Amino acid sequence: DELMRVLEYYQLHSSHAHGATPAIESILLTGGDANLIGLDTYLATALKIPVSVGNPFAAVETRKIFEIPPIPRRQALAFATAIGLALR
């Protein structure tokens, strides 16, 4: 219910405040809780929006400046914020 409320708020206010398109085309899950089994499927069904689990190393792979450590992808989701901050 809370997620639906936030989506509705964004759709009503995004074009007014930011000039952005109000349509949300997809949702990308990151962080440790993205590992909850079936969360992406449940949200996609409930919200009728494509939902997928993110790849925290996507930006690192495109830069080719770091060697990606041998961390399982599902475990790496917990480090998404730290990885993003390190790229800044």
C-alpha cells in the first residue's frame, strides 16, 4: 500500500516539480532486501510494472578501471550504496 502511495505521488508531482515524464516504466531493486525470494515477482504482479533485481557492478564493468572482486551477485546487492559512492 505504501509503495502504491509513493508511486501515485510521484506520477502526480514529477512533471510539475522536475519536468520529468510521470510514467514509471520499471522498478529496479537494490540493497540487501532485494534478495527476498519472490519480492520482484510479487511487486511486478501487484504494481503491474516490470520489476528486476539490479546489478551493483554494472557501472564498474563499464568503466573497466576496477577489477570486480569475487563476490556473489546476490551478496553484492547489500553493497550497492557503497559501490555507488565509491564511483563518485
